[in-house]
Amino acid sequence: MTTVALRQRVMPRYIHMLLKTQGITVSEFVLGQRLMRAHRMLSSPRFVGWTVSAIAYETGFGDPSYFNRTFRRFGATPSEVRHVHDDPSTAQNSGSTDAPIRRVKHPRARVSAN
């Protein structure tokens, strides 16, 4: 936290206060950011050769089970997100207006205790 505060030229307490006004803690914010990065990686063709576990580790999750549990706040498992983006029949830009597209919601910043 101190490093982030120094880079932004603010006091760590100020960052805590900003997040508190949003009803989240620093840990909840960081977890949400890591999950969104993992979602982007799973959705990107650049990372199609990466396993779900490799993406979990790359985004800071040391335990794939915990990653899978927390990722569910998107309304899908990591594998489901990967398959939606791998399958051309479900791609948003496939040109078909009747192709089934499973849209996932972005996670809320709140985290339940682990």
C-alpha cells in the first residue's frame, strides 16, 4: 500500500479513506482488480495457450481452488469464460445475430471472508 501511495504522491491513509467511501477495503479492491485482469486474460486470444492455472498464478493467486471460488462472482467459472471466447459460434463479432452469447458480469468489490 505504501508503494502505491508513494507513486500517487498521496498518504496511504488517503487511499484507505477513498476506498472506505466506496464501502470496500484495500484487500477487496486488490482482489477485484486481480480477478478482472484474469478475466481479460481468459477472454484474450493472446493467452489461448495458457492454462487456467497459469493465468491464476500470473494474476497473483497461489491457490487455483481459491481462484476458481472467487472467480465465480463473474457468474461463470474460469473455464466457462475461456470456452465462450474460444468457440467461434459464441463470439460477439461472429456476424451471426442469433449466436448464443453468455455475458458475464464484472465482480463486485466485496469479498466474503475466506
